[in-house]
Amino acid sequence: MRRNKMFTIAALPAVLLAVTLLLSGCQTPPPPGPKPLPPIETRYHADTASAVAFLARTVVEQLVNTPRPDQPTVPVEEFFNAQSAEITTSGRALQRQLADALTQTMAPLRFVPLDITSANTAQWALLASHTTPAAGETTQPGKWVRLQVAMVESSTGRVLTRVRTYLDAAQFNAEPTAFFKDAPMYFTDKRHQERVGAVGGQGRVIDGELLLQSAVSDAIAAYEAGRYDDAERAFVRAKAMSKDHPAALTGLYQTYWKQGRTAEAEQAFAELVAASLDAGSLSVKLLFKVGATTFVDSGDLPTQYRLWLKSIGQVVSSKERCVDVTGHASKSGAADYNERLSQQRAESIVVLIAQTSRDARARFKAAGRGFQDTIVGTGANDATDAIDRRVEFRVRSCT
């Protein structure tokens, strides 16, 4: 029997605009990893039950001759959005449905949603993601969501099998869960890209990563249940494991904000901005009115936006950085209109930052790219392509 690992390592509307802060760097790129395993035969499914049954059946077929692990409990990740890093309503439901289906067909193995207990003892883990297919990827007419899973040996990173299939997009609820809906940012940093690679079959050791992800998941569960004291403690534990983990840092901000602890929330957000600047990426979400450069005035969002922009301006200034602010738009409407709108929104952000940061005009320079650099590119104008409506901040030389 394997001994337990120590618990130690470190829909949104069409008007969503995200501010992404990306840093250029001179780091030596890591050596290429193992060549990903090819996915097995794909299918197209009109309903969720059929898609889950296909994934479960195929995993079983592919592992029929693979020796079972000594530890019978296998954690299953939530299906995370490979493009925005969010957990959606359907992504969470699919996790539970697939865990149940695999438990019924792979006894004595027991598949459970990822948590700290299962992560501590895991020898196998099922990683899962969903994404909007690229143009020309699917061969069937209609709109689809790609579902992908990979069974991985956690201590070695060996990919035991990888399966991909497609679900009718009309059957998939892309609404982010409460934590991600409240979150001031997307978590599309290097850590997220590594998770995407792991689901894609790029084998690597994930046992420590499972522990960290399970700690974050437990904290998010407490937050979404309204148990903010428990959530605070859980996010503090996750931060202790990885001091720059964006979900842990933003979780503390959100928890303090929900409790009305404004000063602590502001401090937490400033820490998030500083850590993200040092790490190389920051995504802050802002809601704009349709076709306008003014923010929506829903609830306390305007108050939070002022706090966010103030922190960004002040931290950038304190670190003596200079940045290019580039606006982006989703792929709908005329190209020239979207170019103007993306430029105007980037400029409006610089204006707002300048109100709280004395040298913002010298450090921030605005430009617009329209929909030339979309990430999803469907033009759906809903939660599935929300990340396309963003403004990127890229660090540049101040000389």
C-alpha cells in the first residue's frame, strides 16, 4: 500500500471586458515535455448522459489491461474551462456524473470529486477540461463543447489514457459558479496552462499539484456555501502552500469583501496585483455597458472597480513599471467598429487609473486591436467567449 503524501506544497453578458496584465520576460523556456498521447475515437452527443456514458465506457475499455492502483480512491477534477480557467455549472455537474459512472463500472475503484482527503492518497487521478472547439475542428454541423479527460498516475505523471468527445453546446450550462462569477480575475496564468497541458496528455508529476488544487477547491466550496470564516481559513492554508496562487489570493479578497472588511480586502487585492506582476500575469474582469466605455452600475461593482484600478495604478507605479494597454473585442460586428471600441475602452481605463495614480499618464499607453487576437473567436457574445472582451497590459521599457 502506498503511504499518504504529506500535505505540504507550496454567463456573463456580452458586455464583459477583462483586463489582463501580462509581463514579458527573459526566462529560458523549459525543455519540451513528452509527446502527448493521441486521443481515442471521438463522438458527438446530443445530451449530457450520452457524453458521460461515452467517456466512462471508453476509459474502462482503455484501462482493461492496466494494473489497478493499490489505493482504490481516485479523485476526479471538475471540468475546468481550458480557455478562461473558470469552473462552470455544467463543468461541476459533469465531475459528479462521471465519478458516479466510473465507480459503477470500475469496482473496486471508487471515483470521488477531488478534495484534500482523496488528493493525499491518490495514486491515479482523472483530470478534466472543457473548451469551445477551434474553427474547423468539428466535423458535425452545429455548436459543440469539447470534453476531454486524462487518467494520470499522480506520482509519475504517466498518462494512462486520454479521451475526447463533443457535447451539444445547447446542453452545456457555461454559467460560472458563484466564486468564479464574483472573482475579479481570470486565472489564466502559467499554472493554468500546465493544467491544460496535463489534460492534453503532456505527462508530468501532479501529486503535489493535486494537493494544492484540492485545498483551493475546498476553500471555494466554503465560499460558495456562505461559510466565509471557513473560507478565509481555507484560503489562508492554500496561500501557505503557494504564496502566489492567484485563486488563493483573490479568494481572500472576495471573502474579506463579502464580510465588509474593506481595508483587508484592499490590502489583499494589492497583494494579488503585486504577486501577479512578479509572476508575469494578471487578469482583472470589468463589465462595460454594451457598445460603451462606461462600466455597468450593478450592485457594488463600481466601488470594487475603483479599488481594483487604484491598486493596479499604485502597484505598477511602486514597481516603476511601464505598460502598454491594448483593448480587445469579441468577434461580432464590424471590424472597424470593434477596433474603435477596443481603443476607446483601453483609453478609458488609463483615464480612470490616472485619477488615483499620479504618474499613470507616463506609465500606461492605450491601443486597440479589435477582434484580431481573440482566444475563443466564436463571436457568441456570451459566457463562452467572454475572455475575448479584454484589455491586455504588457510591461514595456520605460526608457
